[in-house]
Amino acid sequence: MPPLALAIFDCDGVLVDSEIIAARVESVIFKEFGIEMEAEEIASRFAGLTLPRILDILAEENGIVFPSDFEERVEKETDIRLGSEVEAIAGVHAMLDRIDLPRCICSNSTTVRLEMELGHVALWDRFRPYVFAAREVGSMKGKPAPDVFLYACEQFGVAPSSAIVIEDSVHGVAAAVAAGCRVVGFTGGSHSYPGHADALSEAGAETVISRLADYPAVIEAFDAWSAA
């Protein structure tokens, strides 16, 4: 393996503790259509997917048609909640201080939401302009397609095998693996669930951590394995 040259971060559930907030909003609104799912189930099953994809799955499973403005309604309510409630994942700033690699974000969220969330916790300026919203760059395909990770590697001029990705969702891990990146799973968000670490490992994560404080040492270990 070549030495690591780029650190790629997912945002929701890795840098900011937002997945459970979005899931709580969705749980309440879905009940209006007879879909009884608790926030924890939504987060464990759908974390890492775009809202349009989630709605497609639920529409097919439940034989319903969501109103044309439903996605906009959910996104608006979620943004309101995130804007006032989202917090940084514990230890994120100290972790970033210890990582010397060039870094970027690859996310399924929109640039508008990413700037709002990251700005709220003083992280936006630690990544911009290298914040890549999957549906707005390159092929505009969201995870679990690998495209946004490949796009990020192209922007930095590095091979995917020289990039290390940290992801909290099965779909995100699968996307990074498909891109050819090294992948670390993360279970430190409030939406984590029993069996989360095993699910990330099964999706292809080489190791799984629950504290961001451990991530710099993992990167060092990966580099050491590469040199061995």
C-alpha cells in the first residue's frame, strides 16, 4: 500500500452529531403516513443515504406516494432543528489539530446544510473550500456510489489507495471501499446502535473506533502498515 496522502471525512455522524436529530424529525413526520419507525431505527437503517433515496425505499415498502412538497418539508424542518441543536462530535477539534494530512469532507448533505452545520460548531473554516457535496460535484451521484470519493482524490491529485476515509454508515463505508480508499468505521455518534461496529466491518472498514481521539493513532498505524 502507498503512504497516506489525504484524509477524507464524512460529516454527519462523524464531525457533527446530526444523524439522530434528522432521524427524530423524520420519525415524527413519517407517522402522518402510517409509517411507525422510531428515530433509532431510521438512523441505523438509513444513515448515509440521501433523503430522496430514503423516501423511494419507504414509498415502495409501504405502497404510498408522498406529496410533491414532502421532501422540501422534511428538509426545512430538519434544517431548523440542526441549526439550533447540532453539536460537534466530542474531540473533533483536538483530533484535527493532530492530523497533518491534507483533508476534505465528502458528504451526501447539501453544501448549504454542510455550511450551516459546520459553521455552527466552528468547523467550516477548518475544511473549506474542500467540502464536497456528493450530489453537487462530479457525476452528482450520492453514496453508496463511490463517485464523490473519487472526485475528492482527483481534486487532490492522489490515488484512492492513498486516501483514508472515516465513515459512520454502512453505505458510506461501502462507497469508500468501492472507490479503493482505506476505510475506518466510526461509532461515536448518538445514533450508534448495537451491532454498529460489526456492520461497518462487514461493509469493509479495516478497523472501527468509537472516539475521535483515537483516529490520529489509527492513521499513524495505517501508514506504518503501508511502509512494512
